[in-house]
Amino acid sequence: MRIVVTGAAGFIGSSVVDRLLALGHEVVGLDNFDPFYDRAIKEQNLQRAQAEPGFELVEGDLLDAGLVQRLLGDPVCDVLLHLAALAGVRPSLQRPLEYERVNVRGSMVLLEAVRELDVPRAVIASSSSVYGVRSDVPFSESDACDRPASPYAATKRAMELLAYNYHHLNGFPVTCLRYFTVYGPRQRPEMAIAKFVRMVRDGEQITLYGDGSSARDYTYIDDIVSGTVAAIDACDEGYHLYNIGGTRTTSLKRLVELIEQSVGVKANVRHIPDRPGDVPITCADVSRAEQDLGYRPGVTIEEGISRYVAWTQARP
């Protein structure tokens, strides 16, 4: 298949691109190399893909409707995989208008191109943040998602609703994937696990929001990639929402303990109050993805942290 992947140079995007190329697909990657973090990191993410004859990288903005039309329609691709977004809860509190512009309007540009060009199907990355502040777990796709805790969460939910509307009006298949706290090799440097590993290793003090009891469903990148590829293969009709998570919660305190064990250094921890936009817990019910996609997370948080630390130690 010919698959167009937006956000191809990012953490998740580059990992999915590598898997798709290994499976023999032709991949066109779009990325604008947003300066949110070092461009060199993104270029390194794509080193393996760039060596493959089936990969083409296009540097550009998904808000450029003309460019999007050319990428999806010359020739018409088989699948649009939309992974590009401005990510992160806390930055969205300071830049809500920019998050709306990229995450909502950018997604509409893509959906318009899918409609106009009759692209057969679209798979779109959403987030567990759409569930908002809640304590009843696990989170199910049938749960109400009408109280987002951050602009980032609101833009992701808006994107899901727009995707449904385009499917409803135009009939093309759309699948939205709600990713739960992804971590692993290539993750962005400001993400909690990457930052904590680096700071613990270097003997720097790490700051934890709250008392350490907040918990997340951390999902290793290999499981996220497997769920995404399965959704591409299965997205042949209808509109679907799937949780892609690890199905197990880990407290912030326990996460730091696992990092200490893998790095071999005791963490210097400072606690400060919770910040707006944070949620106390996330946990995925993946029974729908298991039934429809055959998705089953296979990497525990203990193994995943160990793998990630080993990966960081092997890098220059």
C-alpha cells in the first residue's frame, strides 16, 4: 500500500514508519520539523527510513492545503495515517490558539483532502487526555468525553468529532486511536520518562507534581506501533474509536523507583503542588481493540523502563 504519514519524523511517527517499511509498504512522510525540540533528533529518528527505497520524506506544513492535496493525490494514496500534532498538556495552557490552529484546523485540511480525492481510508491519532479528570477506571471508548482538562485534550476531542462528521457525511472509513502515555526509544526529550532518566543519571534534582500518587497507563512504543499497524489493516469500513494502552496503571512514585533501579542511581526528588490540566489517573480498557484488531500489549512497565534506559546508554 501507499501510505502517507503525517508527523513522520516524530517519536511515534518515525517508529511506525520503520514498521510499515519493514512490512513492504510504500511510505510518504510529511513533517514540518517544528522547533519544539531539536531538529537533529528528528533527523536521527529517520536515519533508518531514509536508507529505504520505499520511503519519501517531504518537509512541509499540514496546513498547506495545496501540498496536502499533492501528497495524498499524486497518485491517490491507499491510507492517510495522521500522527502530526502539537503535543503536551502544559504547553497547550500557554498556547491554546496555536494548538487549535494545528490540531483542529490542520486535521480539517487533511480530512478535506481525503474527501476531495476519495482517499480510501484514514487512521488518526488521538489521546487518552480526551477522557478528562475522572477516577473510575478503566476508561472505555463508550465513556462520555465532554469535560476536557486542557486545551490539548479539547483539540483532540474536537478532531475525533470532526473525523466522525466527515465519515458520516462522506462515507469514507475513519479510525481514531486513543494513545495512552507512550514512552520508549525516540521519545521527546521533555517527556517525563526521558527527562527523569536523564536527570537521575546526571545527579540532578527532579521535580514531581503532587505527592507521587498520580498514576498513568504507560504504553511502550512497540505496542503502540503494533496497534496502529493493526488499525491500518482493519480500517475498511465505518467509524471506529480504539484505546491503545498498556491496561495497567503505575504511580509516579513507582515510576521513579523503576528508573532508579534501571539507572543504578538514587533520585533526588522535590515535590510541588499539582498543576492545572493534570489528571489523577489514566487506564485503558482495550477489549474493543483486542476483539477487532487483535491488539494485546506485550511490554510491562518494568521491562519497558529497562529497555529504554539501555537504549539511552547505548547512544553517544
